[in-house]
Amino acid sequence: KSKSEAFDLNGAWGGEKDISLTGRVMYDSENLYLGLTVKDNAFVQENTGADIWNGDCVQLAIEDFSEEERDANTSKFTEIGIAQTKDGPTIWRYSCYDLPSGEIKNAEAKIKRIGTETIYEIKIPFSELFKEGYVLKTDKTMGFSIVVNDADNKERKGWIEYNSGVGRDKN
């Protein structure tokens, strides 16, 4: 069951023109693909590296539930941030499934701003999301959460989230 939530840390959400997301997620045996359109009345991203979450960007968490007896205490997931920074597109791995945190160089992101929309085209190898030797099991469930951070000034004012698990709590 999916749950869509909108959170704002410092005031009222201004509606779809303030911050909203539409997108598609696809995969093949080696990669996860995302095509996202973020509507945002003001684009602000002054951060780099691990701090991109504090500006306009997208974060996602993905978890493979195919292993037996998984629960919140033993569960592992990967959290990724994707942003258009002054240095170009950045894909940053935060929490990880037995992988180091840091910039992912073996992934692709094309990000462009058109009017009040930011278009993200993202390709991330499963080898950058899960442990070495990972094999996608298409008959099993995967957990997925996505956040769009909104920063109308120099730092994040709030976020919207689909499937809670990144914005407020890491669950």
C-alpha cells in the first residue's frame, strides 16, 4: 500500500506550483531508471556532496525485501540524493547496503531546468544500490520512497514525500 505525504517545516505548502513531483520508475536486470519532473516555483541548490539534501534535490531510498526474516531492526536500504549543483549533476549515496557513502561516479544523471520545472533522467546500476553480486528478483517486493526537497532560500524549507521513509525518519 502506498502513502503520499506532503510535509513543510516552516509554513504552509503552497500547492503543486510550490513543489510537486510526477515521474516514472523502470528497471532492467542491471539498472534502475527514473524519469522525474519536479515543479518548483524557485530553484535553489548552493550545496555540494553530502549536503545536497539541504537544497532543491531529489532523494530516494530503495530496499530489497527478498531476503528472509527482514524487519526494521535488521533491514538494510540504500539512500541516494540527486541534485543539479554548481559542478553539474551529482548522485550521492548516503546510507547504504554494505557500500561506502560518497558520490556515485558509475551512474548517470541528466538534469535540466525549464521554466519552473526541473527534469531528471537518472540511471543507477543495481551494483551501486546493493551488495556485490546482487541479482534482481522480479518476483519479490522492493521498498521505495522518494523525497523532493524544497529550498526557496539558502536552505531547505521542507519536502514532499511518496512512501514515507526518507524525509522525517529513515525507515
